[in-house]
Amino acid sequence: MRRIAMPKLDSLYQLVGSSGCGVLLTDADGVVLDLRASKGDQSVFECWGLTPGADWSEASEGTNGIGTCIAESRRVIIHRDEHFHARNTGMSCIDAPVFGPEGELIGALDVLSARADQTETINRLIAAQVAQTARQIEMDYFRATFPDARIIVADVDDTNSVMLLAVDGDDLVLGATRGARIAFGLGATGPIRSIPAADLFGCGDGPTGFEKAERAAVKRALSRANGNVSETARALGVGRATLYRRMKRLGLGESLT
């Protein structure tokens, strides 16, 4: 996760670093994996214990951006004196959870500031960017987990979640992001049962499913051969006459039209 997230951490830090903010990535236990901060701010963060290897779970630090985000699996803003420990009330924390390819929580993305003039309005503006970056990390991680699959972006009216499905060559769903799992009732976490992608989108094969599949295969082969029937027949491993009969049965002419 850290390797995949690094470019996104750099981009987020470029946006917020000049305003005195730091960027942290933690694992699912609240342990800091990576930190981006200016030299001037880094010493302040180190005094708070915000360094790689530090434990910022709720069990360790009470209410705080990282720990509360992980405990509740949701975005949070913990502003200054909302922190449990008095030593942490000088900071503002804006966090978003990061979910893995099986819907499980794998970490938290945190932007923190030690500025006394950091307002709640500014925090809300930063929160939108933190959430977007967390979604980008989820997407990259999901694609890396299923490198040979076809990735489908689900058309669901939820801009706050990553809606991706990984589908194999037989149209069977191999994996789904947490947002897609919830939207399609696939179970929040863990392996998912094999199911045709067409069924999820309400366009099942119906009684002519094999004919549809065969028609699509023939059309793809014709397209690759630029409409040449002889070349298409060789590619499909059938005779020219056989292909003509199948094309007639499937309602296909000799051209792609």
C-alpha cells in the first residue's frame, strides 16, 4: 500500500504543505507508515510523536484523527481541543479511511496542522481533497491487485465511494471495491462469490445468452480481420462455409454493418 500510495502522498503534500500541513499514511492499526512535512514543521510533529512507527490508534491516544477514523471507518475532522489528550490539542487532523481490494480497511490518510489560526472552514476544504486522494489510492491498489482483469467503473450515484469491479474474460466478477460491494449487495468484506457482471447490472443473458456471446465473438473476429470472412474463419478455427452459416443464423452480413 505504501509503495502504491507514495505518488498520491506527494501530490497531496504539494497542495497543503505550503500552509503548514503535514501528510501521513498509517496502516489499519494506526501505526504511521509515512510522513510528508516541511523541515520547519517536522520538529513540531516529532515532538507530538507523529513519526513513522508511532501508534496513533484510539487505544493509544484516545480520540484523534487517525485512531477515530480507523475505529469508525469513516472520514473525520478532529479539531484542536476535540482531541482526548491535552498534549494533542494544538493540532487539527483531517482523515479519510483507505479500503483494500476485498473491502477491508487497510489504513488512514491524514492531514494535520499545528497552526493556531487553522479554522474549521479550512479543515472542511482540506477534507474534500483528503477524501479524493484516499479514493485514488484505493483505485490504484485495486487495479494493481487485478492486473489482468477488465476493470469496470460502476455507474452508481455515489461520488463518495470508489465503484470498481474486476471482471475476467468470461464476464465473471473477480473482485469489487468496498463501495461497489455495498452498492451491489456483495458483502462488505472478504472474497465474493462468482457472479456474471451482466447480472449485477440488470442485463442478464436470458434465453439467448449463448447466441449473444457467439455473435459478439464473431463480430470481434470480423472487426480484427477488417471484414475479411476468410481471415475471420481461420482466426476462429472454422471453415469458411461454417462461418457463413453461423453468420446467417446470427443475423450478421459479410460486413460489420
